[in-house]
Amino acid sequence: MTAITPISAWHAALAGLLLGLSLAAPPGPVMTIMANASMRGRLKESLMMAFGSIVGDLTWLTLAILGAVTFLKSYPWAVGLMGLVG
């Protein structure tokens, strides 16, 4: 049996970064639209789609930080309202 060798903090940080990136940027509908627009030479459309996706993610992050999850558990009708508005 071989001993587990410790890794440096740099390697651990890089592994964590790559794992986080693989979880944060999976191929999906937004990535598909961006790739399609980029392949057709519509760079502005692709960048605007990316910007919209980032704004949406930042909105959810802000709500999570502010404790919106606790609020939404107490008022499930608010989830439906957010779906209609969004």
C-alpha cells in the first residue's frame, strides 16, 4: 500500500478552481446560443447573451446572500410570482 503524498497549496487551489469552473460553466441552452451566434459571426449578440446570463446569476447570488431562501420557504407563492415576472 502506498502512502498518500501531500500536495502543495498551489495544486489544491488549481484543482479547486478547475472543479468550480466545471460546475459553474456546464454546456446548456445559454452556452449553445452563445456558440451559435459566435460561429455565425455575431459577436455582439453572443456577448450580450453572456452578459444577460451573468446578470441573472449575480441576481440569484445577491438574493441568496440577503437571505431570500428563508423568505421563499415561508412564502412559496413568491416563487411563482418570480417565475412569471422573470
